[in-house]
Amino acid sequence: MTGHIQLPMDAETLLSLHAGDMVLLSGTVYSARDAAHARIHEMIQKKEPLPFDMMNAGIYYVGPTPAPDGHAVGAAGPTTSSRMDAYTPELLRLGLKVMIGKGKRSEEVRQAIMQYKAVYFAAPGGAGALLSSCIVKAEPIAFEELLSEAVLKLTLKDFPCFVCIDAEGEDIYDTGKCVSGRR
């Protein structure tokens, strides 16, 4: 499947995605990087309310730069996803369905993606300015003192990425499958 995906996505759409598919995402995701993940983990351990409902949510591993006039955010390129691997299985267990970042994930994360039927998308690294033009709204919702690592509610419109690990666990880093589907 290659096409437009509305977030949050329904289970049928999620299950129809395959590693290597190119998509344009529109809808709501939340920004969260290392520091925010650590805080969310602490909140889970303390049984405190989370800054957003994880059920069917999406997280973009990004710390956007300050927004220039007329823009929702500044440069918004993906962060290396493996830095969140220690926290990801716990968030998937709570209902997280979509992750956007860059780079390979651990085997534990791949197994959790399969178990909880989620998807990991990769966004093009080095394209922060282009990607920021696909973020039409950014609203701080938690940890504002973390500055660029604060949790933001982001509204995406035609955000380009591809399926890196699908709900069946196929991982383009392991299969060598290119985005086009050819090796």
C-alpha cells in the first residue's frame, strides 16, 4: 500500500501496511524524545495520569527547533529511534500504535510491535526543513521546561515517511527491502 493515511489509524489500515510502503500521514501525533520518555516512564511507575492517552496514539521522535514566523515549528527532523527502545514496549502495552523516527530498532521493540500490532515509520533524516512544512499545528501539552524535548501535540498534513517495521514484524533493515520494494 502506498497512499494517504489518517491518524489515528484504524486497525484495518494498520494491518494493511507492509515494510517498505511509502505513505503520507495526516492527523495527530505527539512529539517525545529521550527526556520526555523518561518522564512518562516515571509517571507510569507512579501510576500518575499521562500527558496524553496512549490508546491508538502516535509518537514522532522529534525535538523541533523554534518556529519562524508563520510556521508551526522550525526544523523537525526525526531523532534516532533506538534511544527510546528501553521505553517503547511499555508504551506499546498501553496502546501506542504509531512511532515515527529514524534508524533500526531493537529485537525487543520489533517483538512488541508484533505482539501489540503497531507500526514503526521512518521519516527521511536530514530533511528537517521539509518535514516541518508538513506540521501545520504544534501545541505544547507537557514538560515545557524541557524546551525542544517538551511534549507537543502535532497536527500533520501529508507527512512523508515509509513503513520500517510493520505489524507482522517485517523490518526493512533485516530484509534489505528498499522502499520501492526492490532490493
